[in-house]
Amino acid sequence: MDLAEQTHSSTNIYEPIQNWNQKDLGLLTGERGMYKLAHYWQYALVCSGFQVFNLDCAIRFNPFTITEETRKQNLAPEPFLEQIQIQRAFTPYQILDALQNILRQKKENTIYFLLAPCKQFLDGDVKDDEGIYLLNLMLSFIEKFPNQNVPLLIIESWTYSHKNFKLFFPKLLHVSQTLWELKTEKGLSRIRTRKTSISGSGA
């Protein structure tokens, strides 16, 4: 794999996902707004003929966002929503089990979204040492997705104050081959793309 770093900034909400190399592990982050943006991207992917699978770890999926986007285009929402699956996970162990199941039962022509995966690991009921161990275990599963040619987009905030998140998030940034940062300045949202690697030609 040849290493490189390229940056690109856009106000077109669909451009980043349309240009994404699906062999790359993608991470969308920011202070706010990235979950709504992820819904727009799911709409665009369905328009392109893909199915979408959400592993929703913090009740971030909102079907009404997809519905609103289809109606802006004078389209019926039902055919789009039928192409989007949601599985919710409410504990670290459920998240880990779900990731392993996805890797074992990966589906053709499907893009996987991992919504807010870190939150449950930072819960007060999870001890700090257990939490960081499980976060690192989750990372080891996430790293398998591009190796097995399973397209994965992670959507996660960068605003958690928990010490384990501050230890873990740089590791997640490191393994993410395409990083999108959603920033809002003076009322204008801008998506900054940083490509940290170029996938090799091998399957």
C-alpha cells in the first residue's frame, strides 16, 4: 500500500461519498451535523444502487431524514428505506458481537455504517480498564473490514471528554484511510477530506 496524504474541501454534501474508494476505511467526524450528513450519504448510495446496513450504537439513525431528502426530489421514500437496514447495539459486547457477525455474514453490494461506536464503551457502568481494552478489541475488528473488502464508514463525534476516548480516538484516526471532517464556520458547513492512504490494486 502506497502512503500519501491529500486534502480536499467541499460544500457539496454528496461529493465526498461519490468520490470515496470503497476499499478504504472511512471515518466521518466533527462537532455536530455528521449524523445527518451520514443519512444524506446513505440516500446517495441507495440512489447509486447500493444497499446500506447501519450498526447503530447510540440511536443515531433517523428514517425521517431519508424521507425528507426523497421528498425534496419528489420521490417516494419507501423504496429507499427498504434498501436500508438498521441493527441497534446497546452494550460494548453487543457491538463487538455485531461487528464479528457482519464480517462472517458480509453481504454483496452493501455499504456498512457504524454509528457512534464509542459511546457505549465510555458509559459509567464500564470500568476504565475494561473500557479501553474493549475499545482496542473493537479497533482490531474494524481493521479487518478493508482487509476483507467490506466497505465500512464510521460516524463518530470528536467531542467526548472521557480519558479513554482521548486515548482511543487517535488510534481510530490512524487506521482510517479516508477521513472526513465536517466543520461549520459562519453558518457555512464544509467537508474536509483527508486521504491518508491509496489502496493497492490487489483485491
